[in-house]
Amino acid sequence: MAGFRHHAPASVDISMVAYPSVTLLVDLGEGAGVVYETHGRHERGSVLVGLLPGDLRATGWGVGELLQIRLDPVAAATLFGASTELSGTVAALEDVWGRDAGRAEDRLRAATSWDERFTIAADILSRRLGAHPPVDPQVAHVWRRTLTSRGRVRVDGLADEVGWSRKRLWSRFRSQLGITPKRAARLVRFDHAAHLLAAGHAAARVASESGYVDQSHLHREVTTFAGLTPTALAVAPWLAVDDVAWPASSPVGASTPSCDGPCAPSFRLG
């Protein structure tokens, strides 16, 4: 989770880069709220962003606060269900959770600190973990292996690991997580490369370290997932805050003392 607050009455216009998670964005502002646009569709307020949302932009104006929660797709499937329907889309949280969405917003908005909001959010999500059937253990295993290998895995090898045929793995993985195993591996590999680019590494080195055939291959994948060149992606503001909002060394439950910028605890569900 990460909390964001912008104090000055200025406009917000940011391109959001694809990430290997399902993202919950809870708008805690009192004004008109942030508007999200992708594929010609507009949503305002609190939204759920599925995997591979495409060219997604967030725009708004004025003072506001936003709680962003990145959910492992395995956990998201038990929280929201219908993963295939959510993939590639942005949905209003109210359309997914009904009246519970408004109740959750009211509780979070009434909290007096970010620490309290993080605790409330963790409680809400934990209580909903059993709302839908969990994904198959085999699917969860394949997702974890994809993450830990940074996308450098062979689908046939993963199918052998879980004792399934390639066809069955492909079908079950896609129906439960909303993405094929191969596409998932490409997304995870892209994410690793994107953060190396944002850290200032040269594109040629990033291509080599991320397992791309060459720099041209990296360029094609970055264009596919972000609609940007590697050079433009390296300075994307959506990536620039990651090391602050989601530090790799952040202990479970910790939060940044000062929240003038991003505030971030680390919670693990499941």
C-alpha cells in the first residue's frame, strides 16, 4: 500500500505504467476526484485496475489524497473474482463491491492518519479474502515461479513442475488470473526492465540483464506494454516514486514517518 497526498491546487496528469499486479486506487479527496481513462473509457473516483490496462492516464485537479494498493493477482482473484473480465480494464470499485465500496471509502476518509488508513484497509481486504474461491495451488505456484524468475521461465517447464499438460495450465491460469502464462512472464520481465531503466541503466545493459535477445527486442516490448520508448519510460513519473512508495527493504507494517510525499507500509495478504 502507499498513500499519496498533493497539497497544491494543481492539475494531475500522469501516464500509468503496466505493473504485474491488480491495482486498487481509493480516492479519498473531497472534490471532483481523479478521472482514469483507457481505451476510450472513463472512470472517476475509486477504481480497480486489472492486469494489462493498456494506455492508462490519470487526470485531476486540486488538493486530494489517494490510497493505492497493489494486489498479487492470486490474492486479487479471491478478493474480486472474475479475473478474466477485469484484465485489461479499469472498473469503478462500486461496480465490483457494490455498497461495500462506499462504506470502505467512508471509513478510510474518516481516519485521522495514514497509519490508521493502512490498518483499516488491511482489515477490509483480509475480511474479504474468502469472498471467492481461491485459485488452484498449481496456478499460484506458477505465478510465484514467474515472479521469482523475473519472467525468465518456460511454460512447458512450469507445466511439468505442477504435473499438468501445457494446455491445461494455459486454460486454468488464464481463467483464474486473466492472463496467459506466457503473457504473464512477458509482463514480469518488462517490469524488471522498466525499473532498471528508471534506475538509470543503459538500454543495452537492461536488455542483456533482463533476458531480451537484443536492444531492439527490449524496445518492442517496452512499446507494447507502455506505449513509450525505453528513453521515455526511464523518466516516467509513475516509476519514479516506486523506490519511495514501495521500498524493497520495507518491513511488514512499517510506514514512512512523514507523509508530505508518498507514505508506504508493507502488508502481505494471504
